Amino acid sequence: MAARFLQPLVVAVAQPPCVPYDVAANATTHAAMVRAAGARVVVFPEMSLTGYELDAPTITAADSRLSLVVEACAEAGATALVGAPVSGEAGRAHIGVVAVDGAGATVAYRKMWLGGVECDRFTPGGEPAVLDIDGWRLGLAVCKDTGVPQHAADTAALGIDAYVAGVLEREEDAAVPDERARRVANDHHIWVAVASLAGSTGGGYDRAAGRSGIWSPDGVAVARAGPEVGAVARATLT
């Protein structure tokens, strides 16, 4: 990719409390965290708007409950990347990343590599996705995607500056996102930001790992959250 001059980009990874199935309550929490994060981009975990409830109704980008997040992004000058089950073509459902800014929301990415029982309900996304924020090209990923080297390679081939993911891991697997993030950073010499759900949620995740983080292109963790609900880690990408 040709050299470009980019202004520093402040990115935050957030660990919101999550009320199962309650998009309105979770949107309220997301909005508060966007306002408090002090970042241009705020990344949230997998299925953060519903919890990891695989039977949760899908949402669309036009869902009125997202208006609180839109308003918060407008006030903060931020883009929020939130996790939710989203509608697809021909009645399909996907595990998605919804990009929200002051102008509204759009489904920015659909998880390509599904895990376990996710396949019983959801359809894999068809292709990698890149989001442009102030000239920074952010490759998007959700949970198992990050453990598939081909996904990072295919996304990096689109010309990205950072690989940004929302994930969910059990407490005993807290080291997994760290290992994957370091690999992606070292393999492709890019920034990596991972928002990991904390607390409890559906699907048997009574104690989720948290410990979200941001890694530099040489694989060094430059910002880390703890395991607690409500934590935010922030770093300036240069």
C-alpha cells in the first residue's frame, strides 16, 4: 500500500454491561460509554447489543433503538462499532458489526467464520470488510474470525492499517484474544484492537474474559482493560 499521511486516531475498546435481549437498555449503556470514552472510534464486543443469545431477534440499521447511540456519536464526534444479530437477504440472519456515527447506522460487516452452534441459526458473511475513518482503513472481524489466519490475510490484502474485532471468550480462555492479536499484528504489521465482553451473557458464558486490548504493529500491548464490566482501554494509533 502506498505511503499515506494519517493524523493520529484515538481508538477505545469497551466492555459494557449487557442485559440479555434488551437492545434498548444496552443501547443506553453503549451511548454512555461512547460519550465517556474520549475516542474517535469505540469498539464493542460480539453481540454487545443483545448479549450472546443466539435466538435474539435480529435488528436492522434502521432500528429506532440505535438512535441513542447515534446521538452520542454525534456529540462525541465518534464512530461506534457495535455487535448484534442482523438481518440479511432472503430471511437470513448474521452475526454482525453495526457502524454507528452521528449520521446514522449501517451494517458494516457480517461474521465469516461461525463457531459451534452458531451455524444452526446464522449464515456466514460472504467477504471481508474495511471501514474508512479519517483515512484510516480498519479491517473488521468478529470472534472466531480472529483465530483464522486466512481471514486476517484476506482482510489485510484489502490494504488496512488496523484490524478491529469484537469477541467473546470464557474467563479461562482469556489468553486467546491476546495470542491471536499478537499473531495478526506480527504477521501483517498493523494495529489490532479487540473489545472482549466482560461479565455474564448467554450461551453458557457466565464469566466472560474481558481484558480488551490494543496492540501495536510490532505486537506489543499498548492498552489493556481488566476483567471488570464497564472497563475501557484507549490508545492513540499513529
